[in-house]
Amino acid sequence: MGGKGCPEQYFREKLEELLHSSHHAVAFTGAGVSQESGIPTFRGKGGLWDRYPPFLYANLPMLALLFLIRPSRVAVFASDVLASLLEAAPNPCHKVLADWERLGILRGVITQNVDDLHEMAGSRNICELHGNVYRVRCVRCGGKEKLSRHLLWETWERLRGVRPGRRELLRVLSSYASRCPYCGGRRRPDVVFFGEGLPAEEWNKALGLASESDILLVVGTSALVYPAAMIPRLARESGARIVEINPEPTSVTPLAELRVPYPAGRFFSLFEPRVS
Ligand code: NAD
Ligand code: ZN
């Protein structure tokens, strides 16, 4: 894709130059990095919010209320979201960021995504600011467990087959998040819903990575969801150079020294090793 002299190559060379002079590059990613893996973003055309209004579906108390009055709608939402997550695989953006970490070019990834694709691609130093759908957390003792993709597939299949009733849905959901093996407490998906606080450990780690970074790659995020959206500003204030990779301008654009106006997967495929 794209011969020498084409605009994509220009941006590739610019980014290589910046990374060459960097000692502590970090990536900050959002839903856009997984769009080419088939997971819809929240905002924008075809985004999840077109179909599922966030005031209902991204807010735990409202979702619980919906569960009581229209359980079938919760089942459709959960099965729709799970389907796109389960079918997704890392794209060149996830893979190249993981390669760069292995090669010492990148220190780590701060992500707002819950889809596990950075880890699947091989990234190891990851701050998951909004949790991970493949993990459950005990509400009593805080114990966490990573669930297998297989279990989530089973949950998805059972959700599709569920009759629109609270009891059936509850049965499927409680098999996904069974009781805590340590203290017997209730468990819930380890993801952050609107109005909930961020996990302190991940947030503090992210602050450390961002404030020490000399380059922050801001990829596929509208940077509208706070406090995560503070990361690019904090990094900039600490002296980092900001590179934005996003087909659309965002609130981060004025901070960016380099703006790459391409979809992340397509752009990062320029850095993948070629098979000759
Ligand atoms: P967002 O939906 O607010 O914004 C997505 C951004 O990605 C937009 O700026 C858009 O222009 C850009 N984009 C779209 N396609 C792209 C592509 N191919 N390459 C690069 N950029 C692209 O997403 P957000 O800023 O991450 O905030 C929404 C919140 O939603 C986050 O907190 C995240 O937890 C959650 N979310 C996560 C997932 C996921 O885990 N994959 C999916 C949807 C939403
Ligand atoms: Zn427990």
C-alpha cells in the first residue's frame, strides 16, 4: 500500500523520526483502534450510541432499571456487544504497538478499551483505565479473575437463546459472573460504567507513564471521556510531544505536533514487516 512519496509514507517517516529521538514513548488508545477489528466505537456514524442511548446503557443504575422493566432489551444489548467483542482480533495497530514494546521503542499502552485486544496482540505493560470485559471482580473483597473467551462465547450463545424474562436472563448472567471463590461475594464485570470511578492502581500507573513520556501517541480516541481524557493534557504539560492518529480532528488536535489523518489499522500496517 502507498508507494514512496505518497502522503502515508510522509507521515510514516515523520513518526519514525520522532520515535528515533525518543526515550520514553507511550501510546494512549481509544475505541478507534479497534474499529478496524470490527468493534464499533461509541460516537460517530454506526457507533454504539446510535443504537443504544448511553444514558440508559452505559449507566449501571439505569441498566438495572431497564433489566427490571424490559429484560429482553438488556439481553439484546449484551449479546450485540459481546458478539462484536468475541469476533474481533488484533489489527496492525495493536500488533505494531506490541512489537514496539518488545523492541524497547514503546514503554507501554494506556487504553480506554475493554476489549483485551492489546494484550491479545502481545502488549504487556498495559493500563486498562476502563477495565476488561474478560474479567470479573468481586464487589466484597475486590478479587479479580480473567475469564476464558470460551466462557464468554457460551454466555453469548445462551443470551441469544434466552426467553425475554428476568429469571432466565439472571441465570445466564450469574453463570458468567458466579460467586467469588475466596469470600462468596457477588461478582460483576470488571468494567467502568458511566459515573463510576477509575481503578486507582491503573490510574496512578497511567499518570506515571504519561508524565514521564517524551512522546505520547494518541490513537483512536475522541478524548471526551473524563478523567481518561486528561492524559494527553497531562503528558503535554510534562513536556511530551503529542502525535495524534485519527481520521477526524478531536480536542487533542490543538496539542498535537504531528497529526496523522488515517485510520489506525491502515496507518500502522505501514510499519509491519513485509513478506517478500
Ligand atoms: P469514542 O467512540 O468517543 O471515539 C472514537 C474515536 O476514534 C473518534 O475520535 C473517531 O474519529 C476515531 N476513529 C474511528 N475510527 C478510527 C480508526 N479506524 N482509526 C483511528 N481512529 C478512529 O471512543 P473513546 O474516545 O475511546 O471513548 C469512548 C469510551 O468508550 C471509552 O471509554 C472506551 O472505554 C469505550 N469503548 C470501548 C470500546 C472497545 O473496547 N473497543 C468500544 C467502544 C467504546
Ligand atoms: Zn470475594
